[in-house]
Amino acid sequence: MKYTHLHDEKLEKICETYQGLVRANVPLAPFTTFKVGGPAKLFAELASQADLIQIYDLVSTYQVPILVIGNGSNLLVSDTGFRGLVLHLTGSFAEAKVLSETTIEFGSAMSLPVAARKSAQLSLTGLEWAVGVPGTVGGAVVMNAGGHGSQVSNTLSAIDVVSLNPLCKNFGNVVAQDVTELALSYRSSNLESSDLVLAARFKLEPGDSTKSLETIREIVAWRRANQPGGQNCGSVFTNPQGAGNEFSESPSAGELIERAGLKGARVGRAQISSKHANFIQADPGCLAGDVLALIGEVQDAVKERFSIWLEPEVKMAGFEDPKDY
């Protein structure tokens, strides 16, 4: 698909037309946990349905690629940036609504740790694990995020989603989809990059607030003891679904990387964490290219050593061929 070339004159026209909502050449590094990467050609922060309506008009007028970001905790942006429209939800899209005794709805911009604590405070159990995932509800739905033995699909009941693809029959129409329609599997769904999740409804179980909050404290303590802080995206690779020749059970990505002798390995200012081998730390001055090169080195080394190809869990943005624009 050929996209609109966003040269300076066109950028200026778009920003004038959608003044106060759309900005040009906005740095994306501050919106990611890696803190690396270049700018977005266009950037819009959506706080209400009124903002969203303007975006419908923009994308139906201009063919531009779309990138939706939450906390940017699972995202690597190219050093050249993203040559399209980046959407960041906030405001009313970060609210929570109690729909019944056991059903709670979170806006897609709601932080997962906040959602976990809100559920616990309401004496609902099932989302305690989410306190250890530094993303948003929307992103968690798209990738079926998980941790500590659970995942989104275990308690998700339905979502509200809108297509931002003008060629889609549901373009601009908010549609409620049942969890069974999302094809949720290990770290994946059938949602497209042009699908914008607006809200998610979770069916939880009655619980004990005190016990849930204690579980949350234990998860936070475990995370601090076993995972590095600083500039990283969390787990870089998904765990392989199938055992290698040397393993009686499916090994984790971190185990494979460590056994390949890569703990502490470095490319430029990107380094495999010495605390957890499935984390890449981006030191000050790091480039996205450093991280990408280190990812490639890990994949090649693990493939050579164990005949297992590690698939990245981190999403890449802005690495497309410039000829596509």
C-alpha cells in the first residue's frame, strides 16, 4: 500500500486543519520505556470522542500509516522515527466503570497496574497479575499480555473497538466484540494495527480486598528482585512454544539467552541485562539501531546454539522501507 508522502507543506496544512489536536515532528522517545527513537511525522493526543471524530476525518482524507501507543512499554521506534500518524489516548479513555458486581470496564488508556489495584480495592480478583505489566489496557488486549501464570484472555469478556482504515466496512463505527471474536492466543490477537481499542470489559470473581492487595505487593516485590529497572521494554522475546533438543520441557527465552552465554552482551549502548537475560537495557545515548542489532545477535546465537528461533515480543515501528511512503 502506498501512503501519502508527508512533506513539510502537507504537514503544515494538516496541522492547520486540525489545529490544537495534531502536531508535527513530535519526539517519540519520551513516550517509550526504551527512551530511544526518532519523531512522529504527525502526533495526536486523544482525550475524548470529539477528538476521535477529527481523526476519522484526517485518515479518510490522507492515506497515512497509524501507530497507537500506550505506555510504550513494548515498543521500539526507529531512529528515523515513524512516518505516519501516532495516536496517544488519554483523558476519558483512561477511566474505569463498574458495570455489575463482577464486571468492570477500563478505558484503553488505563494503566494495567492501576487497573489491578482498582479491581483489588473493589474486592474483585483475577487481575492481580497485571500490576507487574507496565502497559495499558488497550495494548494488553491487542497482544494478550500476561504474567505470573495468567493473561488477559482469562478474564476479558468484551471490547469496544473502531477501525481507522477507510477501506474497512466498520471504518469510524465503534463495534463491541466478544472475547471469542479476537482469536487471543499467546501474545497475539487478530486485531489490526488500524484497529483502535477504546475500552475493555473484564469479568472477575468476588474476592477479598486484603488478600488481593497482599498478592499485588508480593508481585511488585518479586518484580523488583528479579527484573531490572531503567530503560527497557520488559521481555524482548516470547517464550518458544516447543522444546529444543537439549530440553525436556519448553525453555524460556531468558534461559536460552543465558545458556548461550549472552548475559551482559552489548552492542553500542544496548546491553543484555545481567539480572534477567530476556531484558535489554538502553543506556543513555543508546540508539534504536543498537537495540535492533543486539536483538539480531541474540536470535542468531540462540538459533546456532539450540536450533530455536526467538520471536520478538517487542513491537517495531518506523523500520519500514522508505519506498513504501
